[in-house]
Amino acid sequence: MVEFIYERKKKKKKLKIYLILFSLFVVVNSTSFIIRGEYPRALSSFMLFSIVFYFSLKEKYWAALIVKGMVWLYAIVLVIMIVVLLLQ
């Protein structure tokens, strides 16, 4: 019983870290759209991310999967960008 509670707390902590990273990426993504003058795209992107964020706070499995997938996708893209910049 104690192990189950510990695992649940551990999963919640991991999800919170993913949500913090996801929020950071949302801000960067929306800001880049605003800088380029693509206001409708920035608004629609922000709304979609907000919906996913809301449902992931409600601990919906599909939303948590999307959040984790997007965080990993952004991390991979960031590593690729760093490698390309270093090789130039």
C-alpha cells in the first residue's frame, strides 16, 4: 500500500516537471509566432496548448501523453539544432 502511494506521488512529480517544461515551450512557441507577425497562428497554438494543459492537470491519460510527447519532441529538436550550429 505504501509503495502504491509512493509511486503515485512520483508520477505526479514527473508530470509536474513535464508540465513546467511544456509551459516553457508554449511560451517560446507563441512568442516566436508573435515576433513573426503570425497572430492567428499564435492564438490558435496557445489555445490548443492551453486545452491540453488543462486536461493534463486533470490527469487525463491522453493529455499527459501529448505533453510528454511534445516535451521529448522539443528536446530532440533542441539537441539537433545545437549539433547543427556546432558543426557549422
